[in-house]
Amino acid sequence: MVKDLTPPVELDELLAAEYSYIAQTANQANEDRARVASFYLIAVGSLLAALFSTQLFEPEKFTQAVKLLFCLLFTFLTLLGSSTVMQLGRLRSSWHQSMLAMNHIKDFAIRERPELEKAFLWKTSTLPPKYKRSSISYFQAMEVALISGLMFGAATFFFQQAFFSMTAWNWIIAISLGIGALFGQLQIYKAALK
């Protein structure tokens, strides 16, 4: 007598439901990633538009207090950028976890029915790594980090302008710290993936 190795219908339904749920969580992580990056870009753009539409750039109104206010505002935008980069990293990690869970189900199906192996392009062994420089998630994090670095450079510039006479060194310091913030943000992204 040949033993029937076909899983019961209930198991097939359970696996299908689990797979569907995991697919939804992966899709949600991707949608959230787009929203998070868009929110940061809109927040920065809106605040900058509001600043540049004011009359604050008339020399007599550009006091030390206003310069410090700009410094604080740009520092806040830098911190918001750091938060956004961390969220992008965690969302990439969530997507990766969902893919691992989906592949776990695929691996089970392949063990049960070896002929299914040809049907799946992505397997656990071929899943892209969490930290991948050519991923959409990385490019979004790079975009946010670049803008956040620019915000930190601007904060540094206005801080220096409030307390020191401006020379070429002030520009060099602001640009250097902005570039440092950019690379710091990318390290935050990488750390958020662990």
C-alpha cells in the first residue's frame, strides 16, 4: 500500500493564508518606505519655501536671533532626517524578514514537492541582502541623507554667522560638517539594518 504524502487541504489553506499575510506585510513595508521618504522631502521643502518667502533676508532684519533661529530650524531638519533614515532602515529590515518568511514556506513546499523548485526564482539562498547599495531603499536613504547633510551644513553656517565674522574657513567648516553628516546618516541606515 502506497502512503499518500499529499498534505491535507487544511494545511494547504493554512500555508496559503500565511503566505498571503506575509506578502501583505512585505508590500506594506514598501509602501511605508515611500511614505516616510516623501514626508521628509515635503517637510523640508515646505519649511524652506516658507523661509525663503519671508522678508527675513533684508539685512536689517537678519539679526543674531534670526540666525540662531535658522540654526535651530536646520538642526531640527537634520534630526528629522536621522529619524527618517532609521525608519527607512527598519522598513528595509522588515521587508527582508517578510521575504525570509515567504521563502521558508517555499522551502517547505519544495521539500514536499521537489518539482516546484523550478517555479521559484527567489529562494532563501538567492534573497538579496538587507544592506544592498543598489536597492531602492538605499537610494531613498541616500536622498534623505544628502538633504539632511545639507541641512546640517546650513545649521553650521548660520551658527557661525551668528557668532563669528565670516571667512572662507566658515564655508569650509560648514561644507565639511555637512558632508560628515551625510556619511553619518548612511552609517545610521546601515546600523538600522542589523
